[in-house]
Amino acid sequence: MAERHALIEQMEAIISELEREGSLDHHFRTSIALTDVNGRWFFANLLPTFMADTRSALRELTRHLETVPELVDFEAVMKLGIKLRGATSSIGACRMAEGCYNLRGAAAAKSYERCTQLLNSIRHEFSTIYDRLDAIGQLLNEASSCGLPA
């Protein structure tokens, strides 16, 4: 019971810190509460997939924007921005979601400079929250092995 309480407190501290910083919103707490049919946290499995998919989308966006401005496929950048916004907003990564929303608009306007600025901002935010999201995932897995949730 003590171990269970300690894991919950550690997770709560990380989540609260990310909320205070404005990186996460209430959707994160909703997502983290999801369980599968066996009573295990669904989010513990979702989080590593989200993180890997986000890394992949950021690499692809970078690839699209590393070319000369005249050759940028802004349609592809826009689609990736929409995809990434959906993923980030669904788990409550609100600052990333806002950046992705703005990236979509910049791509629609074919603004290479703005797209590059926004991509850098989104990458920075992801690097800021990555380790803490990873820690939350590890704590969820530990909590599941302790029989959490009931």
C-alpha cells in the first residue's frame, strides 16, 4: 500500500509541474485515467506509442523543411501538422497542440520562415516534456505491477 501511494504521489507531482508550466491541460488527466478491459492503465501502453510517433512526425517535418524554401511540400507539412495536433491535443499536450495548429496555418500560407520557427518551437516543447512523460509511463507500469488500479 505504501509503495502504491508513493508511485501515485510521484506521478501527481510530475503532472502538476507540467500543468503549472502550461505544457499539459485537463485532457492529460482524462487520458491517464483510461483503463483497458483488464483494469490496467491503457495510457501506460499509449504513451510510448505517442512519444515514438511524435518523434517520427517531427523527423518527417524536419526533412520537409530542410530543403530550399521553393521546394517545400507545404501540403505535406500541413497534413503532418494536423496529424500531430490531433495526437498532442488528445493527450493534453496543449502547448505542442497549439504550435501544431499554428504550423498548419503557416503551411497553408506557405510561409517557410514561420513553419521553421514553429517546428523549432514544437521540437523544443517536446524535448522539454519528453523525459517527464517517460517517467510518468514508467511510474504507470510500476503501479500496474503493484496491482493499480484496483
